[in-house]
Amino acid sequence: MPFCQVDGAEIFYEDSGGNGVPILFSHGLLWSGEMFAAQVAALRQTHRCITYDHRGQGRSPDSRTPFDMEQLAADALTLIRTLSLPPCHFVGLSMGGFVGMRLAARHPELLRSLTLIETAADREPRMNIPKYRMLAFLARLFGYRMLVPPIMKIMFAPSFLHDPNRQDQRRQMEHHLAKLRDAATRAALESVISRQPIEHELSRIRIPTLVLHGTDDAAIVPHRAQQMAAAILGSKLVMIPRAGHTSTVEEPAAINAALCAFVQSLSDSQPA
């Protein structure tokens, strides 16, 4: 399995290969690069698609050192340079979006575009922090299996949770959550809830930016994404009906349509 050595950790990644313009996908908290399976399937014929698992999540080993959101951004920076991706399209969901905004504001020469999905530029709302820390405390005592139902309600919209035709898909998501590693997940959660806001840097993002957000997202409510999009010059905001905090899984057709049109428009606009 391919791993990239970064500062104090190994990062697992998957690379479709090919000669197309690279697209790097950065996943949300608790998940892995597999949450972009539908997007990779839609784009791999025309683009080199790379997914990776943040340190301590998915198939990446636990970090040997403490880390925060700045370190996760540095990890992505190392991966981009190690795999010779610049300039690449960057697609980040939630935590992946926190990373993407930092890269776009500080290293615009490395990116062709930025797609932000279910993410925001402000700090974690105070009312969320005790709730998430309590979930982490309970997980430490009893494991994640008992916490799967409340986590699913945070991550997915009611339309996905109650659709009888998606029972098998829900079971896959539940199985993934039940197997989360406690210490590594707590470290990742703390990096998210203690992150510093990046609103003051959004004016520095001048690359083409697409913002996709689920209308039923309970983890990052839509108005926070709307504020972020308004602060990024020339960004395009597309709301995804019936989606919660994991729209790449919940409404893959809508995400694929918006994302494919976005990257294709940039390809068409580039000189031959």
C-alpha cells in the first residue's frame, strides 16, 4: 500500500494514475478517502485522482506526535509536493476544507482550483465543543459502537437515514464508525474543534473556488458556508438539496455534476 512520509507520521493515499490534471481529495473527520469513491469513479477517466487519509484516520497509522489543523495542512502540502501534483485541483470536505482554505490562501501557486464541501472558515461554535468532547469521552469508556446512532444523525440528513433503499449503504457507514480507533480519533477531533478561524485569510484566495453545501447539514449549518463563500472573491455557491454533512455519499450525482462541470470549465478556459 502506498504511504507518504510526512512530519512525524505516514499518510496513506491512493492514486488513479494517468496523465490528466491531478485532483486531490481531502476527507472529513471520522472518515477516509473512501468517501470520495463516487467522485473518483466519475473523474478518473479524465483526471489523475488522488485520495488520502489524514494522519490517524482511515488506513493512515496513528501520529507519533501531537498535531493540529496547521499540521494537517502541512501534511497535505508535503503530499502535493512529494507526488509532484502542482498545480492541482483540491477538493476538501469539512476538515478537508479547513485544510484546503489554508493551502489556497498561503500557497496559491500549488492549486488550480479549490472545491469546499460542507465546511466553514470560522472557529467551531462554542455550543458544539462540549457535545463533541462528551462523545469522545464516552467513546473512550465504551467504544464507538454504542455512539454510532448519534454520530449518524450528525453526519447524514434524514432523507438518507430513513431511505429504505439505502440500508446497505448505511450499514457500511455504521460499520466504519464502529471500528474507529479511540486515541487517534480523539486527536483528530481535537484538531478540528480547537482550530483557529481563517476568515481573515479568505480575501487572499484568488483561485477559482466552488462551494458545495448540503441544505440539511446539521454539523455546519448552511449560513456559515454562505458567509465563507461571500468572502472568497468570485466563488460559486451551490446548495445540495436533501444532503447533510456527507453529501459526497448522500447525493453523489449532484456533487458529481457540479464538480465535473466546474473542473471542465477550467480546462476549457485554459489556453492550448
